[in-house]
Amino acid sequence: MDTPKKYQMTINLNVLNHLGINLYSNIPAVLSEVVANSWDADATNVDIEIGTERITITDDGHGMTFDDINNKYLEIGYERRTHEAVKTEKFDRDVMGRKGIGKLSLFSIAKIVKVETFRDGSRNGFVMSTDEIEEHIKQNNHKPYEPTPMPDSEMVLNKTGTRIVLTDLKKRILITHPEYVKRRLARRFSIIGDDNFTVCVDGTPINITDRDYFDKLQYLWHYGDKSEQYVELCNKSDKFEHEEKRKGSIQYERKSQYEIYHVRGWIGTVTTPSVLTDKDVKENLNKIVVMVRGKLAQEDILEDIREAGFYNKYLIGEIHADFLDDNELFDIATSNRQEIIKDDQRYISLRDWIKSELSHIRVKWDDLRTLQINEEAQQIPAIKEWLHELPPPKRQQAKVFIDKIAELDIDEPKDRNLFYKHTALAFENLLYKQSLDKLDKISTETLPTFLEIIGNFDDFEATLYYQIIQERLEIISALRDKVEDNSVEKTIQKFLYEHLWLLDSSWDRATETPYMEQSVKKEFKDIDAKEILTDPELNGRYDIKYKMTAGKHVIIELKRADRVLNHNDLLKQVEKYGNALRKLIRATGKNEPIEIVCLVGRDLEQWSDAEERERSKRTMAEQNLRVLLYDELIEDAYRNYNAFLQLRHEYGRVYRLIKNLEIEVPEVD
């Protein structure tokens, strides 16, 4: 009688929950494991069909016998490289599979998995169900799970290969367009599209251009014996400007000896970071992926490098490092095979090498980008004309100013144009300050020089005024868009008090003393308390403000846009406010004018007749009262300020530069 073992280790089927059923979250990641198995099976063609209720993957690999199914495919954790050759029999391919758990990924997206396979004239098939597996686990059954055999009548393969059908797809898995699957698979494999390995999605082959990388690249650094293929792909794009071949060798310590490992691939930069957001497949391409044996092994090594620099946002790359999967060393891939164990010395060596390459790229990128932006700037017609009109000694200095823009972290051309505009203004301002110094030396003999300086000042002043007008027109245009649906009240309240020039172009600056401001508020509050306003009027009044501008005290009252006011009531109310303000002004020993502006949304009751309207306005003018409609205010302000731009014809270099830069944006491919 055998003595019972003292200790025993058992493996519960519940481990499937951790290794497969809940490990993956998207279709491309799962299909990657199936495609890798097809590669290891020496397949030359893999056909993927994406349906609304099922996904089918068929390959023409060597298939499986009955024993292969039980002893290899259904044995979780079967290590092929331990029990079989590390190269495939037919095409001598480096085997991708290693842990023997990739097949479990199928359960991440489907509840039912059907597998049928044909080899050596024999056809076999079975069905696995997550519901059955989970029920098996609940029963605490330590016996092996037995998939259901497929009836021969349901199997369709009649030649060597394997067919997998996924049905009862999980709700959290989004069935996407075939183009999405193609692009994501193309980015997960470098072997797809090789001479003897084709993967099709709904009948369309995937190729290297489906990665949608190379038409985005502007500068390229490439590594390995066959890296010129990347240059050829980039050359098809008119964005591509620079390439450099680099040595892809890493010194690595193994078994107390230093060895040289070689890497392949490329690192590139794009014209603008925005192109690295792939909205179609919701993927950020601002990363450097690591490929091992032609399959994605690390989603992004860039996030582990933390290289400082603005250029980081422009980076994208694909590095092949097969030495990370050395058959004689332990497997450093994580369970989901999307990442590598990061404290392994092999990964650290690769990370440090990429970091050193990025240091080189950063310096080169800065030089190339500065040169590019400088050339672009000097091709902008407005800048070109401005530089040409400057005196030769100053022209070179101005170019230095413009060159500095290239060193700033500015991505969008329109933003860079804004910097050009202000840089030019700053430069011209310095020139005029130097001209002021020359005024001390002006004499009757140098009168022409004096006139030239005065002309320059006129140009500079006109330019600044042009900018002010443009900014005001933008504010007015914004107001015009909102003059509807009674929303105008809040808009006017927000802008008017700080922008009194909307009421009168001469009111550019408004001032008030804290004493007067507080006194006015208190006096007006007392007026209301003395029942000069009725309760409905108190509740209905929208807002009242006080300002002092252009030597005049101004009371601004905003009425609700939907109220219809009476001429006489308004005059009575305004008279009280005017008297109160005059009392306060005289208390300070001054006798300054007062104007009251009342903004209303609708005509006064008496304004239905044109003659009455004019009579009403004249009467109110005698009381220093102006009544304006909201929409009239905005239209009048727009018309008055736009008149400047329509009638003013300045030809000074600064004026033309600023005006033209506002409509010119350099074309950047």
C-alpha cells in the first residue's frame, strides 16, 4: 500500500478567470493571440470575418490531430518551446507562443468558442462555453472540464488548417468596423504582409501601410539592416523632410560576459502633435511600441523614460528587440503579453538605449525645427514685405527677433502668427524709442530726418489703433450673436460696465473714487426706500451702475428686455437719480455734468408714432437722458468702429504687417 503524500498542489479551474476570461478588453488584442497561433502553425493565410453576432478566424496552418488538441491546445500552460522545436517546421519561423495561455483570451470577448481543425485527413472539433466552465467551477469539481464535441455535420473544414468561431459575444465588447480591426492588427504585428503570411479582414489583406504611421512623419531615425524600407514608405508623403540611419546595437551583460544585441525599427517625429490622435480607432499614437518576434510586446516604452522636452509630444516609434525573448532565458512577458516585466535587466538595457537615442533626436529635432520655422516665417508675405522695408542694418536684427519664435513651444501656425505680430510690434517700438532719442539732436538742418521720425510715429500709432478697433469689433460681433431670446440682458450686463465705449466711443476710460461709488449706492438705495419707485418697479428694475468718464458723471440703468416703459414714469425716475447725484457732486465742491443712459429692450409706450418718438427724445435730452435699445446700441457701435477700417487707408509697414498677419496663416504640411 502506497503511503499517502503529505502535501499536494491542485490547480482550480477558477484560474481561468485570471488568465483569460477577464484578461482582455478589446477585439484586436484577442485576435492578436489567434494570429500568433496561426503564425506558429506555419499558416500562410489567415481570414478574419467580423459580423454583428460572430467572429470567425480561419487559417491554412498545419492544423491539429486529436492528440494535439488534448495534449497541447487544451493543456493550459503548455510550453511549446520546452517540448518542441523553437522554430517552425515548414518556414523556420521564430515561434511566438511561450506561456500556453493565449488561447484563453478568446473567452474575454465571447461566451461560446467553437474550434474545428483538419490535419492528416482527420477532422476534429469541439465547443467551449464560459457558462459551463463557471458552473463546473461552482460545483467545486476537480475533474477536468470536458468541452462538447462538435458533430461532423456542423464542421466545414475540408483542408488542412484551423477554424475558430466566436459567438454570444459579450455586451461590453464593441463590434467595430473592419477598418478598425485592420488598423489595430497592423499596428500589433510587423510580420503581417510578409511574402508568406497574409491576414485578411472581411476579404481585404492587411499591409504595412494600414498602420497609418508613415504619411504622418516629418523626420525619421531608423535602425537595422532593412530599415531603408521605412524611408521608402515615408518618401511617399510630402510631409517627409529628413532621415538618418543610426546604429541599433545594445551592449548587454549575460552570464558574466558582455554581448551585443541588435535592434531594428524606427523613431520619428510628426509635423504637429494633433496628427498623433487617431480618432477613428480612439488611439493615442504618441508612443514608442516594442515588438518582439514580430508581435507587440510593450504598448509604450516612452512612458517609462520620462524624457523632458517639448519634442516629446511629437514622437512616435516602433522598436524591434527580439533579444527580450531569448529561448534560453526566462520569459519576461506579463500574462496578457501586452507588457514586459520592467525590472528585468534586458528591458532596462533597452530602455536606457532608447533614452540615449532620444537625447540625440531631441538636439537634432530642435535644429531642424528651428530652421524649418525660420524658413516658413520668411516666406509669409506680410513678414517678407516687412523685413524688406526695414533699413538693412535693422533687417538682420529683426530676423533675430523672428528666429526666436521658432524656439518657442508653439504648435499651431495661427498661434505662431500672433507671436510674430507682437514680436514685430515690440521691435518697432524699440526702433521708435531710439528715434525719440534722436529728437534731441534735431535742428533746422536735419528737418527731413525729423519729418521721417514723425511719419514713423504716425504709422505706429495707426497700427496700435487698428488693433484696438479690431478687438472691439470682435467684442461687438460676439454681442450681436447673442441679441435674441431675451438673453441680451445678461450679455449687456457683463460687458457694458467694463466697456463703456459701447455707449460712447469717447468713453475709453472710466474712473470713480470709492467714496463716490459708495455714496451713490447709498443715496440711490435711500431714493428707492422713499417709495419713488413702486414695488413692481423695484422688482422689475434690472441693474443700475455709476461711472465717471470723460469729465462726466454717468448713471447707466439697464431695464429688462421684455418690459415696456412709459416716457413720463422714466423721466420722473431719472430726475430723482439726477438730483441725488448732483447733491453728492456739490458736496465735493465740484460742479460737473451728469448724463443718464437707460438701456431698454423695447420701444417706450409713446414711441409707436414717429413724431411722438422724436418729441420724447428731445424732452429726455433736455434732462440729459439718453434711451437706447439693446440692439440699436450694438449695431451703432459696430457701425461706428467698422467705419474706421473702411475709411482708413494706411500704407505704413507696421500697419500692413499687422493687418496681413491677421488673415495669413503659413501653410504647414
